[in-house]
Amino acid sequence: MTDTAVKKPRIGIIGTGAIGGFYGVMLARAGFDVHFLLRSEFAAVAERGLQLNSAPYGALTLNPVQAYSSADDMPTCDWLLVGAKTTSNAELAPAIIKAAAPGAKVLLLQNGLDVEDSLRDLLPDSLHLLGGLCFICVHRAGPGVIEHQALGAVNVGYHSGPALDDEVARQAIVEQGAGLFRTAGLDSQAMANLQQARWQKLVWNVPYNGLSVLLGASTTPLMADDSSRELIQALMAEVLQGALACGHSMPPGYAEHLFKVTEKMPDYWPSMYHDYQHKRPLELTAIYARPLAAAKAAGCQLPKIEALYQALSFVDRHNG
Ligand SMILES: NC(=O)C1=CN([C@@H]2O[C@H](COP(=O)(O)OP(=O)(O)OC[C@H]3O[C@@H](n4cnc5c(N)ncnc54)[C@H](OP(=O)(O)O)[C@@H]3O)[C@@H](O)[C@H]2O)C=CC1
Ligand SMILES: CC(C)(CO)C(=O)C(=O)O
């Protein structure tokens, strides 16, 4: 390497499921040194590698994989991409700390509001914490096997850490994060306001994630029925009201845009449905409870989302 050549950062994937597996494979194929922390699928991935069946990119295999069943065995990494569900964040703090190089950037690739908060207090102040919003349709089809149906963009924003009060340093870190994904051929934008962006993503996740579980329906049947279409639009409108009450404006026509995009998307089961099917905890706190609480604190009631949350809480408690 010449003196002017920049060394690529080392990347750790904390939780290698659909999201962690997809972005990890894409980054490894782009030449990054990627290390994958796994749990139930460790043996399968160590033996057979990761298989990504992607509608846009074709069948891609990463084998061998730098796979670990414990963060104690991982080399320390400059970027840690957390691909676990938000329900696991607090329990993953020790693994993140173990795998973090000094001054590492921890990027939560997760849906929901304030998902960084439960982790922040458990991490040293020296670690940067960022949020990443993934616009992608991907799921696990078996141990180490990931099905990628469509999309793939990741938007990155700064949450907290040593650069919080230094705008230039913050922007440089966020740009570096977005740059990782762009190097892997994926669209990625830096987000100036992570909270606003998290509300914006909820306009999709609040209606579709929950209704897929309660109605046992994927996007195509949900978009084909007049009653569910009306309910989706009403739920989207409530998310917009909540966001506005909390001081976040949305691009004009955003809900209508998402509605139309979903009509054109290949038939899709949101990740909450996969959690329900596999009897895993649902991400109800991140996607429903926190937005409802934030809206309520701002004096805004969201009755349809509240009812959806109550029904999902029942389902979640009886699904274990
Ligand atoms: N799937 C999608 O298309 C999209 C998902 N998202 C969001 O991305 C996030 C991740 O979702 P997704 O990838 O679908 O989830 P998955 O369930 O596919 O993956 C989660 C992974 O984290 C692993 N994990 C959990 N706890 C630990 C632990 N203690 N140690 C090691 N590994 C652990 C799980 O392992 P194990 O198998 O042992 O449980 C699993 O491999 C969620 O917040 C989701 O809402 C956002 C946009 C799209
Ligand atoms: C909204 C969608 C399907 C694509 O943007 C997604 O990212 C999700 O399932 O959370």
C-alpha cells in the first residue's frame, strides 16, 4: 500500500440475519474485511458460508465466512453494523463493546423510534452511535440463506458520541458510513436529522408490519382489499400527525408516495410477520410503544395506532 492509500475500515456484523447477512455479504464482496457474529446459525454458516439469493444481483455466495459465535473471538472493528432485532439491543451491549476498536462507530440497522436510547447508556462515551434506515425487502430462508426480493438503500444519521457537538466531525462520520454502502454499489444518503428520518420510515412500518401479523396478509392482498387499504391510509395519516406533533415535518405527499410504491412492490411479508411465524418477540416497543408515547407527550392521541398496538401486544404475549 502507498502512503497515500487509505486503509479500508474493518467491519463487524453484530447479528447476522437478513439485514446483517445481506449488507455483510455485499460489503465483503466490495473488498471490506468483514467479520460476522452469529448465534443459532453459526455452525451452518461456518460450514457452508452465506448464500444470498438476490432478485437484483443474482445468486451470490460468501464462503468461507469470518464467522464467530462469540465476540470474544472477533478482532476489534472500526465499524460495527448491528443487524439484530431492536428487542436484543440491551443484551448485545457487551458483545459490541468487545468487538469495538477505540473510537469505533456503531451503526444500528434497525426500524423504529429511539432504538439507540436503550443501548447508549450501556456503551462507553468514546463510541459513536449512529442509526441506519434500510429500505429493502429481505428475509432469512434457512440457516445462512438470505432471500433478497428488492431495493437495498441505507440512510445513515448520527445519534450520539464524541462528535455530537462537532458538526464537521459528525458529518464526516456519517459520510464515511454512507460511503461504505456506496462502495458496495448500494444507494446511501446521509441524514441530517435521525429522529425525523425514523418517524418517516414509520409511515410504512406502522401499518404494514402490524397488519401483516394481525390479518395474516402480505402486501399484495393488503393492497387489493378496500377495507385494508382504507385502514393503511388512516394509520399512515396518524403517523404523520404524531411526527408533526413531535416537531418533524414530512415531505409533501409522502404517505401517498409510499402507498403507490407498495402497490408496485413484489408481494412482501414484513419482518414482523417472520418474527411472529418463528415465535420470536415482535418489535412492538420500537415501532408502536415509543411513537405512541412520544406523540402523547406532545399532546397528540393516535387511536388507530393505539388499537393496533393493543391487539399486537396480545398476540405477542400469546405467541411465545
Ligand atoms: N428484513 C427486512 O427486509 C428489513 C428489516 N429491517 C429492520 O432490520 C432489523 C433486523 O431485521 P432482520 O434482519 O429482518 O432480522 P433477523 O431476525 O433476520 O436477524 C436478526 C439476527 O440477529 C441475531 N441475533 C439476535 N441476538 C443475537 C445475539 N445475542 N448474538 C448474536 N446474534 C444475535 C439473530 O440470531 P438468531 O438466529 O440466533 O436469532 C439473527 O441472525 C430490524 O430492526 C428490522 O425491523 C428494516 C428494513 C427491512
Ligand atoms: C418499507 C420497506 C419494505 C422497504 O422500504 C422496508 O424497508 C421495511 O420492511 O422496513
